Amino acid sequence: MDKNLSTGHAITHGSTRVNLGGDATEPREFHVTYLDTDCGLIRTEAFDSLPEAERFASRQVSGEDGWAIIDAVPAEQGRLAA
């Protein structure tokens, strides 16, 4: 099973998609939306860097039913001040 999470790379036996849209110069955070296979719910977690988001998403893509999507979104003003 290939779990390399390069931009736009789909994984067989579970899948991950990375959306890096928007202006690359603005501060961004990375939201991972994934299927929690333990309870069957769709959840979202936020990360400050793409490598952190990719590591988390990779752990969520287990088995044939697991999937995760990473979205780069503008950082919220409250998080920028922290």
C-alpha cells in the first residue's frame, strides 16, 4: 500500500487528497477531514503545517474504508495572534 501524500496523489486501499488552493503567500493552516473508522463518523482536525497534517492523515487511512482530505485554508485571525 503506497501512502506517499504528495500533492494531488491518490492512495489505493483508502485515499487521501491534498487541496493546496489559494494564495501561497498568506498564512495557512491545514484541515484534515477524515473517516473515523472506529465509530463511523466524519471528523476534522486542524494543523499548522502540511507535514503534520500529512502524518495525521496517513494514520487515518487504514484499510480499504479509510480516507482523508487535507485542505489548506487561510489561517484564522485568532490563531495568527497566538
